[in-house]
Amino acid sequence: MNQQQDRPPNPYIQERQYSRPYNSGLPKITDEYAIRRLTHEVNYLNADYMAFFPEISLNRLAGLMGYLWMCVGVFAVIGTIYTIFYVYFDRGLDWLDIISLVVGFLFAALMFGVTYYVSFKEFLKPSSMSNQTFFLKEIQKVCYYELDPYRKDLPILKIYDYRCIVPLKLDLKTTTGTMELLTLFFMADDEKTVLDSRYVIDVFNDPEQQWNFIRTYMERPAEELPLDAKSPVQTWPTDMSGSLFACADAIYARVQTLDEHHRPRDDGYGTGANRFILWLRSCTFTYLDLDQANNIRKTQRAINDPQVQALLEFTRSQRPDPDHNPYPVRPMTEERRLAFLGQNTAVNRRWQIAIGVNASIVLGIILYVTFFVV
């Protein structure tokens, strides 16, 4: 897409246009690694629509910093209490010591309290700035929610024709390297006016292969879509807001550590390795996993909008078997249904233990540093 004449070229952004929908020359994806990665990133796949998992939350770095700052607050509170008793039993306290320690304790408690409030307030918010782009095959549309952080009302539903897409790869040059983004521009009928644009963020896949995957789904029969036969796409509920722990399991299912029964996956060598990875990571990176799971849980999904559901119901009514899925997708299991209702005891207990272990490790490190290092 040509740049506007009144806008100077940006040296930090390079554009490359891919082939538009239904143009000739749709290359077949043959790279096994790309097929495996794309298969793992598919959240929904059926005859009506397809969508990738929500992108990694852009607030994860902020969440990590908040978590570390909260740990510093805990360390400061414990250190202040320890200092009070140490100084008192060593030489007693005068008024200056008391004032200094009280001020230090209040500052540490305020730092911990504010960070705790801000961090966990994010978990309680009913929505997030993350949303999914759905590709509706039967009606050849693309739908998503437009989210504005400054608006307090409901998100705005956007539905565009698939054929009006102009796909671009944007190379964003940063201090750490170049980030490649697949960007979909939705053009008006005059082919000159940009109605809207969407980023399809996936740092693991090549943007061109991801666009070819989307084109193959929208334009070709089901048997031509390249999917990994060893780890087929799993079925997920369209409403994933019922359980934070079930969404945390979705992170591990994406990397093929858990199967559709929410148990360690048998990759041909038994479940021992995946079981060890599951426990090690969930007990070590608990907060980060739950932060990303919270992003999945609160993602705005346009597929649940009544207007989109009405369009899909009409197309389903025209098919002999409305529930038939021509794609090799593993069906919804009872364990998964219960997990997203918050009633899967094994999933809940596993994450409760992980939270307890992680909290014990963090608290143990803080106490060790307080009493034996400082």
C-alpha cells in the first residue's frame, strides 16, 4: 500500500504487501515447524470461523515489575520490623529512632499496599484491551471488537468483507531488533480509503506464512489447511471467562504440555517429562502465568456478539449437518467443560498448590536475605 504523499517515510517502519484475498499464487505451507507453530496457535477452528489465541498481553512487563515491586515492599516491611527489634535489644530506642522506624515502616507498608492493590485490581477488571480477530469462512467476513481505553461504554463491533483486506508486513525497528507484524488494512470500495486496520500479533510465526494460513482457511477446502497431525487443534469454549485456572491451563496446552483432559500430555515417551515441566514452571512463574491467563480470560470475543451469532445461525441453517466440523479438531471433553465452570477439582488444586509453593519460595528468599545477608 502506497504511503500518503503528505507523510514523510518513517525510517523505523518498513512495509511489504502480500497477495490480496483470492489472488493467484497462494503458496502451500510445507515447513513442518511453521505448520506445528500455527496449529498450536489456533484457538477456534470449525466450518464457521477461525481465530488465533489472544496475543501475549502488552502489560506483562508492567505486571512483572509490579510483582517485583510488591516483593520489595514485603522485604521492606519485614526488614523494618526486624530492625526495630534488633535496635531495641541492642541499645534501646530514642525518639529519633522511633520516628525514623515508624516513617520507614509506613513507607514500606504503603509501597506494598499500593502495589498489591494495583496488581490485583487488574485481575478483578471485567475486561481488557486484548481481543481476537475472527475469520468467518461461510459468509467471508472478518469481525472483531474495537476497544478504546478512554471509553467507558461497550466495545464497538466491527465487521468487514474479507475481500477488502490489504495485508502488509510491518518491520518495526527497535533498540533490540526488528519486530515483524502482520497488519490487515480494510479498504473501502474506492480502494483508496482505509476504514480500519488490525495487527495479528504472533512473535513465533512468520507473518507471510500466517497470512497464507488465513488465506487457505478462507479460500480453500478444509482438507487443504495445513495442520499438525501429531497434535491436533483442541476445542475451547467461546466463553473462557469462567475460570482463571482453566485459562492458565490453556497456556500449557498451547505448548503441548497438557492434553484436552487437562492432564500431562503423553508425547510418546510417557508423561513424566511434561509433568515435571508443568510443576516446575507453574510453581516458579506462577504470577506471570496467571497474568497471561487473566489476559485470555478477559479477552473480548466478537464471536459471542448477538449480531455475529445471528449471521452464523443463518449459514448453519443452510447446511445439511450444521454441527459437522470438517477440520480434524479434538472434541470438547468433560474435564475441560468442568474446568471452565470452575468445577474441575484437579485443575483447581494443582494451581492452588502452585500458588502456595511460589509464595513460600518468595517469602523464604525474602526472610533469608533479611536475616542472613543484610
